[in-house]
Amino acid sequence: MRRVAILAGAFGLLSVAAAYGQRPSVSPILERAVGRDTTVTVWLFARPDVSLTRIATFVVQSGGTVRRRSRWLHAVSAELPATAFAAARSRRDLRRIQPVRRFARRPAAPPPAPPLELRRVPAQDTLFGPSAMPFRRLNLFPLVDRGIDGAGVRIAILDSGFETELPAFASVDLRAQYDFVFNDSIVRNEANDDAAASTHGTQVFSLFAANLPGTLIGIAPAATYLLAKTEDVRSETQVEEDNYVAALEWSDSIGVDIVSSSIGYSTFEDGTGYTIQDLNGDIAVTTVAADMAAERGILVVTAMGNGGASGATSMITPADGDSVLAVGAEDSTGVVAAFSSRGPTADGRVKPDLAAPGVAVLVATPDGAGGTTFVRVNGTSFATPIVAAAAALLRQVQPGFLPIDLLEVLRGAADNRAAPDNDRGWGRPDVALAATFPRGITVTTPGSPELTSITPTFAWSAPFVPNLALPVTYRFRAARDTTYSTILLDTTLTDSSVTLLDPQFPGETLVFELTATAADSVVIRLASDIPLTIPPWVELQTLSDPGGVTVRDLRPRLTWSAPDVAVPPGPFLFDISIIRAADGVIELIADSLSVTSFVPSRDLERNTPYRWQVTARLGQDSVTVKSQGTFLIVDDSSPPLTTLFQNFPNPFPNIGQNATCIWFDLAVAGFVSLDILDLRGHVVRSLIPVAGLRPPLRPGRYGRPSGQDGPRCDGRLEWDGTAANGDDVPAGIYLMKLVTPDGTFFKRIVYLGRGQF
């Protein structure tokens, strides 16, 4: 049995070696600890299929102490003697070892705020007193006035301690509390605490939940709170990251919607710190854990830090997380605080995400004797709870929003959203706007700047407008240009669509603006950024080639298209005219058609070039569109007579036609010549004989294109206004001279000169 056990153990070792083919990576900072008679505090990151119990057992058996187990990070934080650390470096069930970072000092403190003056300031009413400033700056009063107070939202606060028994918190719904420094359920100061341990956390908590009418009202007093004491402010024991990670997991286990942390990590007790290159969202364990919280439906709101004076990228972790809402500080006029830390992250992302008041902010603070005093404080620590509490109001109004939704909506309602930067991010959010119109206004019609109607309909939607903001009233204005000097329509309505009933003419442009006002007084405005163009009233679809076209049908179908038009003033009525191109005589007319196609009621003549036109009518208004070129019905039979037809177009050049086409019918075979003469009878250009058209010619119809319906004529019988040597001839009147066995024929050509069209 003993032999079997030994073999089994050997097999187990071989399996481990096969599964874990390499030793863990070790942070360079820890390398110098090898061989020293000291204790190190480290994160031991287990490989994915290794249990944390196995790692914790190793720690205990090696004489170390387990500090925290992190399910999210799949890691154990531990205090290890040097010998145990050396052994850990060789374990193949670990993938990485890095130090548990510790503060060498608290994050840089901002300059002190001015002395407190508890004078009444203009506010919504006397209820908020001197604490009204953040409500005004983030436009919270429209929500507060409708009873939005954070009810139903769970918020966890991570900080240095909280004096929960102060009168300011008498009405707070405190669901859970835990001290991760001393591992008990008391977050208030205890005998072994620093005297000021709970000051910072209490001040932060007061911005959420204080209820002292006339002096200080928190932004989300009806929310449910979880308080986590994670920061040890005693000089002999430094704050450590694993408390932060443990507090996040604890909060998640109970169930929270928002985590607010006015603490962060940058410089540590061993003289090291996170470098700028480390701030990429993937290095610091607090950042990784905060992003994992977002994956679990928790919005983490954290402070940027107070190191702004040190220059670019002065943020603390976990503000570098891509799913973390990092908050910078500004004063009551919107000017960014000099101390507020700046971005960007190491991978170039803009940080902070938002800015909020963090200068001379009124907070409650313990007086050391069980009472409360009020002070004004500076710091991103105090801008953070303002934004986190505001996010709680947004979450109450929009309970279905995920963390990334809350982040995007707040960014989209912030005052710097058009050009986010690394001082203020997207800026200070208008929270009432975010809650009322979280996705703004979306124009659904028209779909492009090229309109499809001459009486266009405008339709829009305002997704996720809450019931408290209904009804929404819309003012719609349309005008010729952005000066709005020529108003086409100005109307107020509660529907989400409107139609411009006055017909607009082709090529005209218009702009529009839409102003929505909700029942909670929130206003949002949307304006077209480029002009919209009215389409043509008629577009000819057939027999309108600029170069002309031939057909063989004696009754060709004419078709056209027309844009949409509202009824009234529509529908369109159409008048059709077919016109002889040579003399302008109207061959056929059809009036008041309601369809967009027409077939002539009788045969048209062969070998006669025609144009056609459509007049679209709406009441007294009309628009006429003419074909761009001619069409001609060709005859493939043998001609009974020799005939020289009038050239077309004539005069020429014409729109889209730089040459004129010459047709003739030849009834008798024989010698044929075709010349262009000036008025003195001099030959300017000979068209016959040419290659492929050398006498004697057979009877037939010449000048027509070969094959099926197509271009206007044979390219060999076109004249482009040039002489035999290729030079342009002067504008003027010229003659076509056709000599045949049946006689000589002439036609006049009017040449307008090069470059007329």
C-alpha cells in the first residue's frame, strides 16, 4: 500500500509538471526580497484550474498569513516569510506574483477650503440652504422636486470610516457595514483607531445621505447604503489594495448598484508606485477589480486624485479603468480645479470622465464628541460622491440601465461633450437632462439630406423618457437657412411628427430645429446640421438622353417619376406634350393625368425627331421638365423616296450635344456625296465619301444607328463644327449638300460656335 501511495504521489507530480510547464512571473520589485530575512506582502495569482484553497494551504503551511481571497482576481493576498516567498517562486500552480501595494502616504491633499460661512444662499428653497450649490450645478432640482431621492438604489461607499450615529444620518437606510482594516462590523472609530480615521468617510457620506434641513441635504438620502472601511490612516499601518478588492466583492455579494470610492492608489511604502505606463486599465489590481464590478452590473465611481499640479497623467488608480467613472473637480463657476488630476491613460483614453464641484463643498464632519460640525472642503474626493449620488438618481429614474449606459448617458448630457479633454473629460453633467432624455432625440424621418417629398414629414423619437417627464411638448421650426429669417413653419405640438404642407420647389433648401420641453421643465434642442434639399417635381425616366435616342415603336411609352406629396395639397396632376424638334409644333397633348406614364393614342411619324415634356401641377403651382434630347422612330424598310432630313439638334451645340446628326434616305443606288458648305459654296467638310461609306451606295436609310433602340445616329454622319483639317469653323449658317441619282438636296445648319454648351 505504501508503494502504491508513493507511485500515486509521483504520478501527481508528473501531472502538475505537465499541466504547469513554467514557473510564475514575478514582479521585479519582489526579486530583491529573495534570501532576505523579512516578510513580504504579495498577491499570489493562481492558474485558472487551481483552487484558491490549495494556494491558501500553501501559505499557511509555509508559515505565512492569508490576508484576502479574491474570487474575481482568482488570487490570494498573503504575508510570506522570505523562505516561503522563495518557494512560491518555484510553484507551477501560480501564474504571477506581485506585491500588494501600500500607500507611503495618503493621496496628495488639495489646498484648504475657505472658512465656512453658513449664510443662506439663493436655492430652490430654504430646505437646502448652503448645500444647494451641487444641486444647481448638476441640475438636480427638477428631479428632486418630483420626489427622486435615490430610493430603491443600493450604494456602497469605500473609505476610511464613518460616524454612522451622527444626527445627520438618523434616517439613513444602512443595510450593511464592514471594517476591512480590523475585520469586524464596526465602521465607526474604535479605541485603536487614529482619532481622525472616520473624518474623510463621514464627510463623503454626508454628501450622499445627510438630512439636516436648512443646512445640509444629501443628494440621495433615500438610497440603501453599504459602508466599507478599507483605508487604514494610522502611520504605522498603511492602506493596502487587497482591502479595496475585498470590499468590492463583499458589496457584490450583498447586491449593490453603485460603488463610490474617494480613495485610490499611486505611491507605496517601498518607495515605488504605479508609473504612467502602468495606467492602462490592465495593471493595477484595483482597476481590474473595478472593471470586473462593471461586468457584474455595478457602476464604480472613483476619484481622479489631487495631483493635478504634477502635470499630465497625474491620476490615481482605479481611475484608469475603461468601465470606471472617474471624476475630476471644478469650482462653482465651472473652472477646473488646479489640484484635480489629469489624464490621459497610458493607452490614450480621455480621463476624467466627468467633472463636478470639488472646491469649497459643504460637508458634515464629526466634532470628536458625538456631534456634528460643518466645513467646506476641497478635493476630487468630494466631487466623486456628488456624481455617484447623482448617478443613483439617474438609476432610480432609469432602473434598466447598465453601468455602461449610466456612464454614456451622463457623458452625453455633460457640458464638454462636444470636445472631451483630459482636464474635465466630458464635463459637468446635466443630470435632469440625462434622466429625462437619456438618449436625446432621434430624427427618424427624413433619413438623409436629400428629401423624397416636396411636403416633407419630420418624425422623431425620444427614447426612454420617464413617466415623470410626460407629457413632452415639442416646438418645431423650419426655415430657409440657419438665420431663421424666412420661417416656413413654426408650430408647437405633443405628437412626434409634423408635415410641411406648403409645397416646396425643386432645389430649394431648408433647415429645422426641434425643441422638446418635458413636464419636469427639462429642455433639449436638436437642429439640422446641414441643409435639406427639395427633390425635383418630375424626373423623366425614358427617352430623355442628352445625346438623343432612337426607337422603333410608333407609340413609345413615356414614363417619369414624381416625389411624395401630402394630400392636400396633392396629388400631382400631369400634362404631357410631344413636340416636333425641328419646328416646335406640338404633335400630341394629354392633360390632367394622375399616373406617371403615358402611351400616345395614335402613331407618331417615322424619321421625325421629337422632344417631350411633363408639367406637374399642384393647385396654382406648376413645374415643367423637358426631355434633354430628342427621340426618333426609325424605319428599317426600303425608302420609297430619296430624302435629306433636317439635322438635329439644330441649332447646335445644344445641351449635352456637341455635334449634330445628319440622316438621309436613298431610294436609288448610285453615286452619293455629302458635304458641309459655307454660304459662299466652299466645301468645309466632306462626310461622304468616307471609309465605310464609299459610292456607289445601295438603297437604304443612312445616319440611323445599327441594331436595336439606341443612340441618335451613326457617328460617321455627325458634324462637330470642325473643318477637314480639324480646326473649328466660325459660328454661323452652313449648308448640307446631298448629291444622289435622284437629285441634289440642301438643308440649312445653324452652328452656334465652340463652347456654347
